[in-house]
Amino acid sequence: MTLVVGDVIAERTVHLTRESLVRYAGASGDFNPIHYRDDVAAAVGLPGVLAHGMLTMGIASSVVVSALPGTARVLDYGVRFTRPVVVDPETGADVTISAKVAAADDDAVRIDLTVKYAEATVLVKAQLRVAADSLA
């Protein structure tokens, strides 16, 4: 697979529901009530029940990984959280991910991710580096 700087390699919108949060809590062991109880979220000044930050981060990376060949080796991945994803009890929340090749050399390919919820960016400096030799 040849990746060229500027190529958009993946775009996806993922719909989260309160059930998604419960399932993630069970898998991760993170049962903080701000992720499932409106009253607790409100009591600590949040706008509503929030998706787990690591769930948002994991979804974003999975969009990239699924677009790469099975041989791809992720060297590192990092993000900075800027705002929460509020998951409405009725309508849920849509998280939109776009992955674009930002840099490439003989050793690695850097893929930058744009991750948005409600038109606002929720992750910044979201970058994933893949070993160049694992893309062949």
C-alpha cells in the first residue's frame, strides 16, 4: 500500500448510544457514573453524560487501522482531549473521524486524525505513526 502525503485514507461517522457507553464500561472497567447517570453528570457541572475519552480515542484509531493492511504496525498514537462527547439519552451522539496522511519517509507514515462531535473538534494533535515497511 502506497500512502502519499495529502491522501485521505479513511472517513467514518460512528454513532454512540448510551448502550455503547455501558458496553465500553463493562469492557474497560471504567464505571465512573458521569458516563451513565445524568444526575451525577449534572451535579459535577457537566452538560450531560459523557462518552469515555478512551472510547473516543479508540474509535478514532480503529478507523485508521481498519483502512490499513493487516500487516501494518502502529508505532505510536497520541491525542489531546479538547472537549467531551455528550451522549443524549434519546438521540445519542455522532463522532466523525477523518484520517489524512500528513508525512511519510522511509521509516514511518504519520496519519493525522480530525475527530469531531457536533461540528466541534474533540481531539487535537491526534496522530498515528505506522512503520513504512509494514505497509508493503
